Amino acid sequence: MKFLEEMERTLLDQIEKLNDDSIASDPEQARLMIDRSKAIGGLAQQVTEINKLKLDVYKEANANGGIYEKFLGIESK
């Protein structure tokens, strides 16, 4: 969860930077910020998809009485 919280803070920080009107005075800086934001957004999308997949795997393992836990590398608590 800590990683997801850090990712959320990074995304919110990036939104704040993009919302800063001062970057409009330097077109090159604005272009770099936009490109960086696109890259961060793409990576965040991938992390989100990976976590959705992990959640689906965990749900499936639990729905089947935990018989797949060892096979899927999920440790029981």
C-alpha cells in the first residue's frame, strides 16, 4: 500500500506542476513537463493494471478454497 500512496502523491504533485502557469512562459520547459507527465501517467497505468491482476488472482485463489495459493506464490496468513 505504501507504494500506491507514494504513486498517488507523485501523480498529484505532477498535476500541481502542470497547473502552474509559470511553465507557459518557457515552451521547452512546458513540453518537457508534458512529456514527463505522459510517461508518469503511463507507468501509473501499468502499476494499476498489475495490482488489479494481483487482486483478481487473490480473489480467485480464495474463491477456490485456497488450493491455488502455493501455485500462484500467494502466502497464507
